[in-house]
Amino acid sequence: MNKSDFTIRKTCIEDVPVLALIEQSAAQIFRQIPSLSWIADHTVLPVDIHLSAITAGTSWVAVDHNGQPVAFLCARIYAQEFHILEMSVCKKEQKRGIGTALLYTACRWAKAYQLSAVTLTTFRELPWNAPFYTRLGFKILPESLINPRLAAVLQDEVESGFPPQTRCAMQLNLSHFNAA
């Protein structure tokens, strides 16, 4: 699938059953890292979170030429920040620009909604995590700039089994975002 082989649209309720399958497929990439392979079998974003984002208009899917979802981005608004809860691209469609297209769609929406920043938490070193987001303009927040909400997200991740030294909070200042 190349860029012309997928379309991004708002997520609808009918998409919800496939979102967990996409997230599980995307997580299979962690099997190549023995210390993180458990993530491939970890729980996925709960259905109620997806439904809330669909209702709020803060969830998008990428669909293939048959209209089947192959990726999604689910986010939530917190004050003036747009927080990405999950972005997953099914394993067979990774490295084709779908994640970038989803992220840019969400960032354009957040900027039009007059939010100030997009935030997320992710792995510091994995190439498909912080380095990927850095290439798209996100910055790793130093500990002194992590707000209480993001600190709580990171703490929840540690309590779920993620090694704390591997995680980071990132932010994209939307006043500097200008993707077409």
C-alpha cells in the first residue's frame, strides 16, 4: 500500500471492533525486543475510550482501498493540549507513511481547534517511537517541564510494567506546526 492506497477519515462506531485487532497487530513489533516482548500481549485501549473519542471527534482511521481500517489514532483534549492516547498501524502496513499521515491529520485538527500543543508518551529509544516523533517536530520534555497530567500518565505506565527509564513525554507546539 502506498500513500494513494489509503484514506484517512473520522473513526465511526462500526470501526470499533477492528481497532483492538489493529493495536494487537501493531504491537507485534515488540516481539523483536526480548525485554519488551510482553507488550505484544498487553491489553489494548478499552472500548469506552474509543467510543468517547469518537463522540468527541478526536479519533481517525486510515482505511485501505476496500474501506477496511488498517490504522488509527485516538486522542483526548485536556485544557489546551491534545493528547494522543494511542496510534497504531497494523503490522503489514507499517513503514508506509500511514502513521505520519494520521498524526498530521490529528495535529491539523488540533491547530484548527485552537489548541496549543499535542502531547504523548512513548519509548525514548525505539526508532518507531520518540525518534519518529522527533522527526515530525515533537520534543522530549525535560522532567522539569512535565505537567502533573503527563507525570500521572508516565506513572501509570510504570505501574503497568513499562521500565521508567525507557519512557518519555513529548510535545509539539502547534504554533510551530505547519504541515500541509
